[in-house]
Amino acid sequence: MKELYTSEMQNKRVTYSNILQIDDDSDDCELFMEALEAVSAANYTAIYDPVEALRKLMQKEINPDVIFLDLNMPIMSGLEFLTEIKKEKELKEIPIIVFSTSQLDDIIREAKLYGAHDFISKPNNFNDLKRILSQYTFSV
């Protein structure tokens, strides 16, 4: 298995094999899953509701290595989710990568201030998404 470097953690070899995506857009999740399957053998779970995701994490129903988190969601925003998960002793160390259409510097700074490990703007094409995901996961 090949280990790759992430953009934020340059000197640490970081790859993930158990991925949780929290995004209210099922089409985005399907595209993410297809790109992930093309580049990785990682386990993948999608949850469309951040409140449900937080509950499942707190009750240890799921145990991801990393969370890819959308920011713009109804009921609980990505930033609100970040705030809540960082309060939980057993969950706060899970790396969270914000995966959002937002590209504003203020939003990126705010997400990192709330505890995000990295910020990725959702790419416009499938090959770019595969390239991005290959940086975070074990290769097939």
C-alpha cells in the first residue's frame, strides 16, 4: 500500500481507510463514492443529516478515521457540527476535512478555527475529485 501526504500535514504520512462523508446532497455523495471507489479500497459511509451523524458517532455506531464535512446544510451547519464534535472527548481527535462549494478565505479560516484539519473546495470534474481523494486514501 502506498502512503501519501496531505496538503496540511506535509511531514506526516496520513492515509485513511474508513471514511465518513456528511453531506445533505445525495448526488454529491454518490459522485464522491464513485471517485473514491476508482482510487481507493477505503470503506465509505455517507450520512445526509449531521445531527444523525453526530448521534451515531457519540453512540459509537460508526468509527471513521476521517470525516469529509459539507458546510452548507439545513438543521445543523458544518460549522455547528464541528463545534459539537470538538466538545466530545472521544471524538474531537477525528480529523475533519471540510469539503464544500464555499471558497471564500473567511469561511476557510473560520472552518480551521473551529477545528477543521483541512479544507477542500468541491471540484468541478470527476478526475479532479479522484486526484484529491487519492491524496487522502490508500490506493487500490
